[in-house]
Amino acid sequence: MSNIVALQALVTADGFDREPTYAELNAIGREMPVILARVELLDAQIATLDRPATDLDQQRIRRARRKVLAARRKLANRSATLTETGGAA
């Protein structure tokens, strides 16, 4: 029978015990408007879970959806522009 204890540190050691890199933080920063817009949409949808949606609720949800789409479009356009020019964020 072989002993696996010596290999245990290698098996369990992974990259999850580290801080995010600058590149990862920059990527999160670029995606933050999309993240915040999605949170706003979720808030609007959660508010209508236990009751029928009023006209004001529906308007709030539509506005939040448009905000998500606008943020995603802006991020996609920025990514496409950076890819075409070969620039950095």
C-alpha cells in the first residue's frame, strides 16, 4: 500500500488561495456597469415576486432591462474597438 500523504499538499494546492491579479481586477472594473445594471434588474424583478406587478413596477423592469442592454452594448463595442486597434484598456 502506498502512502498518499506526501502528495496531498500538491493535490489540494490550487490558485484559489491567491489575490486577484491586476488584469482580473481590470476586467471586473470594465464589467462593473453591466454587473450593477443586472443587480438593478434583479432588484426590480424581486420586488414583484410576491405581488402582481403594477404599471410602475413594469416600467421599472423595462428601464432596468434597457440599462442592462445598453451596458452590454457599450462593453461589447469597447471590446471590439480594443481588438481592432490592438490597444489596451
